[in-house]
Amino acid sequence: MKKGDNLKEIKKIGLMSLGRISALFGILYGLFNAIIILTGLVPPEILSKLPPIQTTGWSLLYFPITFGIVSFLGGIIVASLYNLFAKLVGGMRLEI
């Protein structure tokens, strides 16, 4: 068996599928940022430049929701671009 014989091509990515996965990563990243800010690991000179909602307990809601929405939209955009380019030049080939 030659190397590369069992490669499969990803021809299309589901928009909502990548959007959901991206949103999950965004939510986790936002929660991580909120915890870092609330634990005081961010220097005060940086905190003083942020709006109050980002430096209080509300950041535990604000950051995950904001990062989740932005990441969801980013995932949809990336999946759309991948699908467009995969039609033009072919999809990625992965060994499964």
C-alpha cells in the first residue's frame, strides 16, 4: 500500500457545524478571560481602561457571550470561505 492511498478529501464543511464548535471555543476562551480579570492577574492600569461591565462579576456573563457570538459568526465565515475555495482548488486531504 502506497503512502497517501487512504487519504480522504474534505469537500465541504457544514456552516452550523463549524459555527457551533467555534462558539464553544469562544465561550471557553471568554470564561478564561473573565476569570483572569476577576482574579486580579491583569495590571490595574489596563483594568482602568476597560468599561465597568468587563471588570466586575458581570464579566462572567459578558465575555463568554460576546466571545461565543463572535466566534460563532467567525466559524460560519471560515466554513463559507473553505467551501468556496474547496470548489475552486479542491479540499484538504486527510488520512483517516
